[in-house]
Amino acid sequence: MHPEQDVHGHIVTDGAYRTSVPGVLALGDAVNHFRLKHVANAESRVVRHNVLHPQDVRTLPNVVAPHAVSTHPQIASVGLTEQEARRRGIDFLVSVRDYADTAYGWALEDTTSFVRLLASPDARMLLGVHIVGPQAATLIQPLIQAMSLGLTVDRIGHDVRVHPPGSDGGRRAGAAGALVSR
């Protein structure tokens, strides 16, 4: 018996990583397109627990799978792109800000880096974040957390942060403030 597969060839699982074959669980690249070791690590903890404790099944809530490229400048992204949102018929607001709009970017005299944010117009939830510039992989972290926690752009835009390099990227360069004013 072979487990059911989706149109991309991934094994179909339920929230507890159980396949259509009784007693068979699957995780990682076999079940999703993320191809991110950190996601597979989290899945493996859930699968291990579910194998050892079938009476107390766990799931992995709200997987937000970011990626980053360690180039110069760095590139970091999480969630939907504008093209993906359009293809899926999802309405969105978009806001783009230059690094120079933040204290960090201004201090760097950065004229080429930017942050692009997509949010739902009704619930005002983050749908995607895309950053190109110095420390992009660091700057995106609070926005990944915001997406995981389901924070609105209104909430993110009004947060106050301490100032390690680039920490205001999520608030000002991240363009949440521009979405708040809409």
C-alpha cells in the first residue's frame, strides 16, 4: 500500500503527520515544499512524540517557514509574494520601504536596500515579508515571530523596540507603519 500524494508528489499527512497508510507517519521534504532543516527538526519532535504517545497526539501549529540567502546584500523572505497572492486570488496591501527610512539604514547610508510587506486588507495580518539588505536574516526575525503569533500590522507598527542594529526594520523599514496609516 502506498501513501496518498498531492499534486506536487508530497506525501499527504494530517496535522499529526499520519499518512493514509495506517501506522505510517512522514515528515520533512517528503511531506512539504519548505526544504528547511529547522522545519523538519520541529516535525521530528512532533512525530517522535506521536509514535511514543499515540493516545496524546500533538500537531505542529502554524508553520511559518522563512528562508535567507547569505549573499551581499543578504536576502530574507517569509510568506507569500505578490505573485503568489494574485495567483491564489488573495487580496493584499503592499508597502515597500527603503532601509534609509530607518535609523540603521540612515547610519549605513544605504541607498539600495528595501523591505516589502504584504498584509491582508481586512484582518491586517502579515501575509509576506521580503527584505534585501544588510542583516536581512536578522531583521526578518521579529516579523516571523509576529506572523507565527498572528499579530496584526497595527500591533506591529506600534511596538517600541530597543535599538540593536536594524531592530526597527520590522516597524519602520518593514513598512508596518505605512499599512497602519491606510
